Amino acid sequence: MSDIATPEATTTIKTHLRPIDAAGLAAFAAKGKANPGSRGTNKVHTVMEGQYRSLSYVGNHAPVVVDEPLHLFGEDTAPAPGEIVLSGLGGCIAVGVTAVATWKGVKLSKLEVFLEGDIGNPAAWGAGGALDKTPPEMGFQAIRVKVLVEGDAPREVLDEIVQHANFYSPVANSMRNPIPFSIEMAA
């Protein structure tokens, strides 16, 4: 009889993120393939509460609160508008990574998106600041995104999924490409 303990069998349990409906995704993709010109419309109603705090209503959801930090004359009660924009970008990239992973049959166990954006407002929203600035000189000047993703595929496949999701991200492409933009007084 030996005094050496024998190792017990170990079991590794790996959990995966809650999956999306793969059949529904395939049907949605087929619909887009059949009608590549189709578009949807996102609608938001924003109401100013006072100072720089506003509430944006989207469908039947709780309002998204937006504010500015103290150094920009807000109360710092909520994310700033630029941070909300980055949140939308992060959400869109996460949705894309999830969709592409599902399409490729990869189960994800972790997905996090880290975003940084260098933003300038030297014109003070047009209220007497550097009024010689042009639109390309204002707003985000650089955005950096890092994606932490783990799943049941090699790192090279996960990287391909992230790059594919980035290429097809509606929000990322809205930020990368000039789009028609109009603003007018409401009736």
C-alpha cells in the first residue's frame, strides 16, 4: 500500500452566455439577403429637465438619463452625451460579436467591450467658444475599442469574429462614414 495520495478526478464546468435564437438570426439574415435595401427607424424623444440633465425616452423603456460632469456645468448625475454614444457603439459591437459567433456555431463564455473616445468641444457648443472650428474638428477625434471575448474557439477564430462584427456594425459604420443629417424646428 502506498502513502502517495491519488488525485481525484476533476471536472471543469464551463458556462456560456445566454444564447440568442440561431434560427431567428438565420431568418433575419435571409430577409436581409432577399431585400438588401431594407431599413428600420430608431426613434428617441429627449426632454430637457434642467441644467444639462435630460431624459431620452425609447419605446416603453425607462428613460435614458444624460447629464454633463461638474466641470462642464452639469450635475454629474448620469453619463455625458458622448459617453452615451460610446455605450451605443459598445452595445452594437457586442450584439454583432454575439450574432457572428452564433452564425459560426461558437459558444461565448465572456464578452466585454472597453471604449475610449477623445472628444473636443472648444466651441463650447457654439456658445462663444472657438467659433472658427469646423464640424470635422469637433466631436470625437479618435475612438479606441478593445474587446475581451472568450468562447469554445481558438483565439484566431474569436479575433475573426470581432473583426467581422466591427466591419458590419451599423453604429460603428455610422460613426466612420458621413451620413445625411438634418435638423429643424418641430411643428
